[in-house]
Amino acid sequence: MKTLITGGTGFIGSYLSNAFIQNGYSVISVGGPPSENALRHPNLKYISADTTQKGAWQQELNDVDVIVNLAGRTIFSRWNDDYKKSIYESRILTTRNLVEALPSDKDITLCSTSAAGFYGHRGDDILTENEPAGSDFLATVCKDWEIEAFKAEKKGVRVAATRFGIVFGKGGGALEQMIQPIRYFVGGPLGNGRQWFPWIHIEDLTLAILFISENKSVSGALNFTAPESIRNIELVKAIAGILHRPAFMPAPAFIIKLFMGEFGKSILASQRVIPERLLKYGFEFKYPDLKSALNNIIG
């Protein structure tokens, strides 16, 4: 079995590459050049390419069984019009190029990333996969991203749109950025801290991707979030408790919006996302609750 991962040299892509190899797959990692300490293995091939552009990398799609589409410019930066364009195009154009190059009528699975941001700011609403998309910038990106991915169904490809929560894991990702201020006694909740915070442990994300790859009945939109819903203030208190630090310095909402602009509004959004369809398919989370996840990563 062979898998191709776009964005394969990033935090999530590197973890997934190793997991697929451990499960007997050959992996093609497409994206930026690998770092000096990147995984090396006989069954791992790196291709450095800009996936928003058509190119020789597309030829690899003729001989793969699973595709994991992770490529996209990070949203964790201050946005201006040019940066928002790069966020959008890095996802839409990559997915469009993937789908256009896929062979027809071959048994291929496409796991194409989306995000919990699909739902927009929804307060205390419980968000299953049946809820409609929001109307803000990130929701529009996610909606259009999924539309491009599901075009592959016309070629007989099985498509899963995986709506990621914030991914927690060792050695990188958003959690590392959240830990540092708390470690140095300057951490606290964002705004009033009452916004719901969708998250998933990177091991569960990886196991869920493998679960989709190996279960032909699984397709469609899937929330990739832990079953336990948490508010931002609960997350901050849990991290502070493990680190034996206080967490008494909240970042006021108006300061976040002042310095981060539109992105600041996005990180204050509330999304109470539930992985209803993954659970119905029978997927079992290794880290279903915040305590077990944080103890594994920073305990």
C-alpha cells in the first residue's frame, strides 16, 4: 500500500508519515524540503514541490492508494489581504491540482483536511457534521476547500473531509505555543475564556486517518475533535495545574483584536464540536479527555 501526503514535512505530516510506515505503507511526502533531523526510511520518499502549481509531483498520484491532503499556509499570523489570499489559495489550488491529476475508477481514498473553523463562531451550539458552514473568512475557506475535495467523487474516489480541531502533540503545534507563557508565569485565558475550544491529540488524529484508510465504508465530512468539549479557561487551568503555575493573566479580547486584527477575532470564536460520525463508525479515541491528553504530552 502506498500513500501520498501533501504538506508532509510539517508537524502533522511528519507524524503521519512515521505512522503509515509503521503500519506497512510506503510514503511519498510532498511539500517543502525536509529538515536535517527529518525521518529517514527506505519506504519514505521526499518530493520538494509547490503543490499550488501543476508539476511532476502530480505523476505520483497514478500509483497511490491513500492521499492525505494537509497542505496549506498557517493561519497563525496577522492577516492582511495578501496573507488571506495565500491562506485561501494554498488550500484551494493544492486540492484542485490533486483532484485534476487523480486517475479515474481506481480504488483511492482521499483524506482532505478541513477545520473546525468550518462552523464559524457558534457560541454554545453543539456542532455535529450536519451543521451548516459559518460565514466568516475561515468558514468560507473550509467550505470551498471541501467543495474542491468532493469533486474527486466524480472519479470514483472515496473522499473524507477531516475537520481538524487544534492538534495537541509533543514537540510542536499550537499546544507548545500555549504552554510557554504559562510556564513563565504570564499565561491566562483568551478573552473571558468561555469560548468552546475544539482539540484533538495527534495520536488520535493519526489513528483516525488510518481508520478511514482501512475502512471502506467511511466517507464524507468528519469532525476530528476529541469527544470531551472544553472551554478555553478549562484548558488554561489544566495546563497550569500540570506545570504547577498560576494562570491569572488573561489576554483581554480587545487587546487580541487590536494586535491580531481579523485573526484575533477568529481565535476568540466558540466552536463546541462533537465527533459524532467518527464515534458512530466505531472509532475509539485513545485520548478522549483533556486530562489524559495533557498528561501524555506535558505530564
